[in-house]
Amino acid sequence: MRHEVCCLSGHITKGHCRVATQYELSLVPKEIKQDYIKWRIPFLENLIHYMKNNPNDRNNHFAIEIQASVDYLKLELARISSADGTLLKA
């Protein structure tokens, strides 16, 4: 959440959200990483939805940056799932 607060305060640079998400994920224990990602993706997708429904220049840019984080998390979830043999469940 600290990351989102910084971005909402106007501290947004290209690629920042994805880098912050990568760092955040590096701190999550392996045993819970898959569940954490499954929780985090909908949270970020809801934030994107909010930003798109409240358009302005900052929100538009922020939504693009958040989408990059969602894309990264989905790829990471697929990688983890294929590595441990579990199937993705919607």
C-alpha cells in the first residue's frame, strides 16, 4: 500500500509501479507467493477501474503504470503455477 500512496501523491515515473511490484514480490515468502499474487491482481485491477472512472492526466498515467504491474503479476503467477504443476484457477 505504501507504493500506491506514493503514486497517488504524484510521485509517478515510467516503470516505477512495475519495479515497486517486483521488489514487493521479492519480500513475499515463497510459500504464500502464489496466494499473495492471486489477492494482489484483483486489488490492482479494482484500482485501475477506479482510475479509469475518475479520469484526469494523473489517473490516466497511473492506470497505465498499474496495468504494467498487473501484467507482471500475471506472468509471475503463470511461471509459479507451471513450475509447481498447479493449474490456474479464475
